[in-house]
Amino acid sequence: MNPSTYSKLNMVLRELLKSHQETLNGNFVGTYLQGSFAVGDFDQHSDLDFIAVTEEELSDEQVDALQIIHERIYQLESPWAQHLEGSYFPKRTLKDHTQSSQDLWYLDHGAHSLIRSDHCNTIVVRWVVREKGIALAGPLPATLVDPISPDLLRMDILETINEWGQDILDNPAHFNNRFYQGYIVLNYCRMLHDLHTGTNGSKRAGAEWAKAHLDPSWSGLIDRAWSCRPDPATTVRQPTDPEDFARTLEFVQLVIDESKN
């Protein structure tokens, strides 16, 4: 199994899949890559988004075993081992988008233990899994998720644009670092692009679309956002340029306003 050109990444994925199959046993349905790996803008600075699908809810014993597994994988001699992010979906929950927002067992980016969170339990994640997900093992992802219409996808994107945007505008100090400054700009480019297309695309495609369709004065901010991506563990502790951060808040408001048109 070599889904990427990065040998150390493939090693981490093999270990993750083997651990899922052995630990979940009869409860295992499949393990899938989603996020940037699936939509086509994955690079050496990306996190590695996965979902694992189970027949039923994880038992207490399986959760305990997975906690040990993720601690062990985190210690592997590969930088990719510290960049896994994903959730464990019972099959019936993944299939039905009306079960979005329920908490799942979730591994946060940079973490080595599972918590309960609804982070991945979204319509957008379901769309990516169904339309572009990459199976490490298991049935075709399109068989596990009910179809997501463009209007339903747009509704989910619009909700994120407004709810996350309001949180950013109400609590700017929380996001005032180099990592989040660039992350916000690129994600708001992508969401505005996706809102127009009714699909879920890459940050790269969203950034290029935004530069082509928004006022040219935003192009410099968008281009500089890419420099914030390397080494997020460091950039999240670094202050961002004050002018770029002020413009980022203005950009968030712009996208919120544009999304209403």
C-alpha cells in the first residue's frame, strides 16, 4: 500500500491500517483518506486526514486499545506520525447526513489521544469521502455515504463561513498568530469558491479563484498566506504581521458579505 510518493507517510498509513484491522476486528469496515489528500492539494506541509468506519459504536475496550495505538504511532520516526487527524464513524452515522454534529471519537491534528468531538461529523466531510475519498481498505466510499446535493453542501459551507467567521471577529486574539492568519485566508478563499461551484475543492484552487474574482488588492494577502503553512507547531506560537492580521479580519467580513449574495 503506497498511496503517496512519501515513503515515511506510507509507512505511517500502513501502521494505522494494520492497527485498525487488528484492534477493531469484526467491527472494522474501512479506513479512508479525505481532506487535502483526497481533493488534490496535499503536500509536505499538510495534515493527514482520515476516517475509520466501524459497524457499530466503539466499545470501551476498543477505545482504550486505540488510545494506546495512537500514542505508539505518534512516537514513530516519521514527521507524518504527528500530523494525523481523523474520526471514527459508526457506519450508520456516516451514511446519514442528518446525524451531523454528533460527537465522535476524534484525533486532533498534533494529538496522540482520542477525544469526543463533532469536528469531522459534517456534510463537507461526507461529500469529500463519498466523491473523492481514498480507500486504504474497505468498500468503495460512495457506498457508505448517501448522496449530498450541491444545495446541501452549500448550506453547510455557508454555515461555516458565518459561524466560524463570527467567532474569529468576536475573538480575534485567539487567532492572532502566523499559522491561523494564513489558515483563515486560504480557507475563506476555498469556502467562497466552493459556495459558487457547489463542490469541495482545494485551497490552491480556491486561492487562484479568489485572486481572479475578487478585488486585486487582496492578491498580496492571499499569496503571503502560503508562507504560514510550514511547521505549524512553530508558526502557531509566532505573532503575525499586524497589518496582515487586520486585513485578514477584513477579508473574513468580506467573504461573509459575499456569501449572502
